[in-house]
Amino acid sequence: MSVENFSPAEQAFLGKVMQKANLPDIYDARNITIVVFRALRDLMTTEAAERTEETFDDERIALLWKDDNPIVAALAKLRPPLEVDTETFLRRIRQEGGVPGGVTAEAAVNAVFSTAKGELPADRIAEISGFLPDGLKTMWEQA
């Protein structure tokens, strides 16, 4: 996927993530954003995750939120929200996100959190916060 394939809003969103996390390129920002969003969705009810997806103004940013694997998406609707602690969440980001050397999982998560919060209304921000374990909730609120 070339940069030209990103919508202007998607490019702006990922550019913010890239800058805030000090990532080397927009593709790292995209990959990390997708993993952080997936991990966040896993902590939420299906209904809350769907409300969040519907809240994003830009369709392409909403697609970053939505799981593109139909089997995983179907299974996610059948299971309850996962209960994980902050360290497990961050370990998942490190393992699945391809976080480049010199960038911490915490910095990547903070970059995605703060950029996403800039796109979401206050009621959605509060709803997401309610699903987060204490340490992650602190990161979300400070982002």
C-alpha cells in the first residue's frame, strides 16, 4: 500500500501517531494503530466496540478500528470482553505491533490513545475508559 492509498484523514491520523511515538514511517504507525485498536476492542463489549467504530468521522479511520479478519471478528462477537492487566496489554503490543527499536510499547500506545481521543467525542472516550484496567486507564486519561 503506497502513501497515495491513504485517505487525507487517515494520512493525518497516522502522521500524528508517527510523530507522537517517534516512529520511522507511516506504515509502522498503521501497524501499531491496528494492533492497539484490536487490543482495545478485546477489552470492550461488542456493542461498545461497534459504537466506537461508528463514531469515527472518516471511513478509513473507522476501518483501522474494525477487525479485517472475518473469523476473528465473528469470534469476538461471541466472547465476553477480555480481562487483562496493563503489562499483558503492553506485552501484546510489543509482540504483535512490530514496535521498532528505540520506541517503547508505552510510547506507541500513548500516541495511538491521544490521537484516537482527538477523533472521539467525550462520551465515547469515557465509555472506553470504563473498560480499561487501572494502569491502562491512567495512560488513556493522560494521553
